Amino acid sequence: MESSIMRLPTLFKQQKNRTYSYEPRYYNERKERIERLQRDKEARENTSQDSKDYFRRNAARSFREDWRRKKSQAQDKNRRIRFFVILIFLFLMFYAAVQSGFIQFIQ
């Protein structure tokens, strides 16, 4: 019946209450602990059985990765040495240029 009645327009609308779709959750600590222990036990069992097979399948790959890692470490070492040699060379050239008077530096 109220919907058929015409209302006067207003500048201030009355806000409706906000509704939330909140559902309280129940936390069972004992159940969570038991499930975690079961997952850990299954993971340990699977790991012990699969470790031998994993090594057989991935032995060549792991040796290859170790070799690549050592090679990249050696390359990094060579890069660092080359960088410092060039840096020292440039410093000596700058020092010689300042000493010979070719470059006027703050005196």
C-alpha cells in the first residue's frame, strides 16, 4: 500500500543499513593438528621411497648443474679481476696525466 503513495522529492535520502555476508567460522585446533601430522607423515613416507628413484633420474642433471654453477663462478671471478685491473690502469693513467700537467687538477 505504501508503494502506491507518491512521495515528495527530498534532498536528503535516508541511508539503508549496510549488510555483510559474514559467516563465523569454527576453528578446531585438534582437528587441524591431526591433519597437519598426517600430511607430514605422508610426506616423509613418500620422500624416503622416492629419494632413490629421484637420484637415479636426476643424477646427470645435478652433475650438469654443478658444473654450470662452478663455471659461472669462475667466470664471475674472472670478470671481477678484469674490472679491477682496468680500474687500476685508468687510475694510473689519470695520475700520470695529472703529474705531467696534461690535466689541471685542483692544486
